[in-house]
Amino acid sequence: DLTKAQDLTKAQDSTNTTVTNELEQGGPVLQALIALYTWVMKWMLRFPAIAAVGMALIAASGIWLYGQLETDFLPAQDEGAFVIDYYSRPGTSLTETNRMLLHIEEIMREIPEIESFSRRTGARLALAIAEPNTGDFLVKLKSNRNRSTEDVIEELRGKANAAEPALNFEFPGVLGDLIGDLTWSPNPVEIKIFSTDTDFLKTTAAEIAEIIEEIPGVVDVNDGLVVAGPTMRLKTNVSELARTGLTPRSLGTNIQSTMIGTVSSYLLQGDRTYNVRVLAEPLAHQRQRDLESLPIRSLTGAQLTVQDVAKIEHEPGILEMHREDLRQLVAVSARFENIDMGHGISKIKKKLAEKIKLPPDARIEFGGLYQQQQKSFRNLSFVLIASLVLVYAVLMLEFRTFLEPLAIWMGALLALFGVVAALWMTGTSLNIVSILGSIIAMGIVHKNGILMFDHVAHLRNQGLPLKEAMIQSGRRRLRPVLMTSLTTF
């Protein structure tokens, strides 16, 4: 027995000497970190109750800091370029729109940070139809500028709105504009108003636009009221129309034949067929009085004009209506400047709750990139929780006990609170990228915990006490943990 005890003591001394020699390698910074780590480990193992209270305080602080974080869909970044989406009043000609945009181009040339820009007016990508009063700019900034992209946008927004108030502008980033086009949610926030009452949609959309425009940080507000026009409405005289034997449909067919023609025959060229359309002289229906004097023939053979059986009325335009899941809606949109999406949405919801009263058949929902953000946050949170549960199950199978996996699991949770604290201290918003980083960080912590407790088990098999094995394992794993963490982040 004495011989066995002496052999065990020699083995322990040899193990301790080997570990110590390995730890002595390295520079003074690493040795200082190892010494500090050893002191903290010994102190926590000596006073476990105080250590538990400290961890509880860290967890409580992390939960509190989580509520203070700014939230966005994507992290803020200076892309060195931005997009300007613009549109003028409905019915504005291409010539007039181009005249206003030439003035905007002169303003852009006066800003020293702008290197180049390109413009599309009345055109979109591929074969999409665009009206002549809409388009966009792609603006590229100089690389050696003194101001950020946001500062340039802020100056350009003020000058453009003052110079051409008839134009409406939006200033998305390049990546944000691309994601918005792909998800059909081009704006950070869309306030969707659902109702079957068209007049209510008109008045409420304009009212909401005025309310949110007063909120600091909310810019590029659009009430979503797209008017197609101006238009002319043909109001028939039912009694006169019935006397001639015509119907509103036949009257419309007569007018349509005069204005856009009638397909009278077909022409075959090669393997393709072309319509032969008979048109009236284009100059014969360019003015209202020309339309009123258009000849039509009744069923009795009498020659009439349009003004004999109908009256032409002018309308400033017809509201373009959109539907979602067969529900009629108008979407008020806006962007944020110098404010994160989370706080901006909170302010908007508070203002709307105070000032907007909805009838029973109306409803307000929030869409845009905010809706995409909430959906992404829910999905990523589910992934995070599922990863915690699955990792704990795998650890129980690995260690065949509950304690070691629980210790690793708690360490990962504390690391998550540390990520929240790091986001708060660096002023980084909570977004889909930072959540992905949190999931990766927890995976790294789990891996380091597994390797550390595996080495603890190895040292204990060699006869070291539990506390000494934990200290030695922590000291030995500190260098690779630091290397992994620094390389990852």
C-alpha cells in the first residue's frame, strides 16, 4: 500500500509539473492573465455563495440592458452610396418631371462629397411598367470624404425638398433598397390601414401622415394615397340613351372604336399574326369638345353625338386601391433618421394610440421592414432556444450526468448576457446579424466548456481533487479559449 501511495504521489507531482511547465510558456501578458484567472477561480471556489449572487446580478443586468438596446433590421453601415426614389404629382408629364430633376441634379453637383450619380425617369428594371412621374437616382460618394453618408443625405434632403416641393423623395441605402424590393417592403415602416370605407381610408391616411411627420427622426413620410389621373368620366343620360335604343355598353364600344380603333382583320407574316386596327384621325379626339362631338349611330339609324346622350365630367383623379388578403387598404410609409427602428416604432404606436380612433370595421397593422424584422427575430429566437435545449440533451449523453451539462449550459447563458452588455457598451443595435453572432458565441462557449470539463475528468482520473482539477483545467484551457474567441470575433 505504501508503494502504491508513493507511486500515486509521484504521478500527481509529475502531472502538476507538466501542466505548470506548459503554462509558464508565453509572454508576460498571458502569464498575467493566467495568474488573474487562477486567483478568480480560487476565490469563486472558496466562496461559492457569493459567486452565485454575482452571477445572478450579471443575469439581472443583462436582462435590464436588453430592454435598453436599440433594435434594427440590419446593422448601421456607411455604404458610400445611396438611392433616391422620387415621384411627382399624378399626371405630371415626362417633360415637366425631367425639368424638376435637372434642378435637383444641379444641387447634387454642388455637394462636394458626391462623386457621381445616374438617373432613371419613367423606367424600371427589366420590363416593369413605370409612370413618367416616377424614377430613382443611384448616388456614389467619394471615398476620401469628411462626412458620413447620413450627413450627406440629410443635407441633400433639405435642399431638394426646398427647391422642388412638388417632388416627393425617399433616401434608402443601396442594400436596404435591394432587400425592400425583394421582399416587396421598401420602407422601414408601413402603417397599413384596412377598411371597406374608401373615404375613411383617404382621411385617416392623410391624418396619420401628418401625425408621424411631427415625430423627431421620422422622415420621408408618404400618405400612400396614389391618385391615377386626372380623368374624364362619361355620365350617361339613361332616358335619352334608351330612346335611341343604345345601352351604356354599346355607347362605350362606339367611343372606344373611335379612340383606340377596332381590329378589322389580321395579317399573316411568316409564322406570326398581326392585327389590322382601323383608327380615327388622332387629332379628332384630343380635346373635350372633340369627344363630345364624336358621331355615334343609334339602332334606328339616326346620327347622334356623344353630348346628345351623355355628359363628360372632369375628376382630379381616382384613388389607386390596394388589397391584401382581399382586404382593402392604404399604407402610410416612412423612414427613420438618427433613430433606431425599435424606438421609432414605439413612438409612432404611442402617438397613434393617443390620436387615432378607429371604427369597429377598421384596423391598423404595421408592415414594411419592421414586419420582416419581427418575423426574423421570432425565427432566430426559436433557433437560439432550440439550440440550448438540444445542446443540453447532447451534453447529458456525453457526460452521463446532469451537473456538468448544467454548468456548461449556465456558462453559455452568462455568455449571452455578456453579448448583450457588449452590444450596449459599443452602441450596437440588436439586429439579425447580432443575433446570429450571439448564436455563434454560445456555440463557442459550449465547445470550450466541453473541452474544459473533459480535461477535468482526465485530471480527476489521475487522482487530483475536484477543485484543483478545475483550476488546472481552466489554466490550461485559457490560452486556446482566448485564441478561439479573438479569432472568431
